[in-house]
Amino acid sequence: MFMRTLAAAALAFALVGATPRAAHAEWWLTPYLGVTFGGDTPNEQVNFGLSAAFLGSGIFGFEVDAAVTPNFFESDSDLVGDSNVSTLMANLMVAAPSASPVRPYVSGGAGVIRSRATSVGNFFDLEDNSFGVNLGGGVLAQLASRVGIRGDVRYFRALQDSEGGDDFDLDLSGFNFWRGTLGVTFTF
């Protein structure tokens, strides 16, 4: 009798623990480190940033992502002295429901890509603020109720006015690169 009661209690506890959490709105705050690669990146470079995302009680959300890649244009040549690329993006997100501790998501949006480079000896100094877009995805693995690990891969592309003058026609042949990141996510 005792074993049957113990087995029933263990089964009830397991079923309660296995049931999905009720859907609710969440904030994800993720400081991260990563690497830029591909596209117009001369070499892989370390980047760092912060992402703040709000996911409603459904699967849709909104994210603001800011990152800096110091020495972005550093290469084997001695022409570029100091350089960096900064991004500030506003994105829409679609994530798996919050019932699972592992939540894949996709994200895409638009914002500003700021590039800056100076030559050795300050022969030239270039700064460019471009309208840009990004698209990517990743996964959040919840380790505890409020802390998780988030991995993300995104593609960034600066858009340019191909016509110049009064007409504004966007050209996709601008500056581009990939970014992979890994961060600790705090869920509220």
C-alpha cells in the first residue's frame, strides 16, 4: 500500500513538473560577446553588446540590439590604424512558446550601422552612418527560472542610396558582415 501511494505521488509530481508553464510576457536582457566574420570583414574580430527583448504572452516580440566591434578593419596591411563598427538595431522577433526551457527564435529588423576608420599617421579619417538591416536567429536555453544562455547568429547589411539626388532608391550592394554571439540572459 505504501509503495502504491509513493508511486502515485511520484507520478503526480512528475506530471506537474512536466506540464508547460502558463504563457506570460517576458523581458530578456542579454549582455554578450561574439565574433564578426565573412562579408567585408578582413579578419574575424571580437565584438560585444547588449540586447533587450520583450516577448508578449504569444510568440511575437520586439528587440533592441546594440553592439561594437573594435578594430573591425584591422588586417595584415599597415594602412588602417584605429577602426570600429557599431550597430543599433530595432528588431521583430518570433520565438517558440515559453513552455519549453529551450526556445529557438528568429529576429530581423533595421537600424544604424556606423563605421569608423583612421589611417596610420592620420592620413585619412573615415566615418559613415548607414541605414542597415539584419536577419538572424538563435536559441535561448533556460538554466534556471531567471537565467539562461543565449546563442545568436545574424547577418548585417548597410543599405545605400543608389541614385543619389532627389530620388531615394535603396541598393543592397553595401557593406555587410556576419556576427555570432553567446551571452547570459536574465529573464524578467
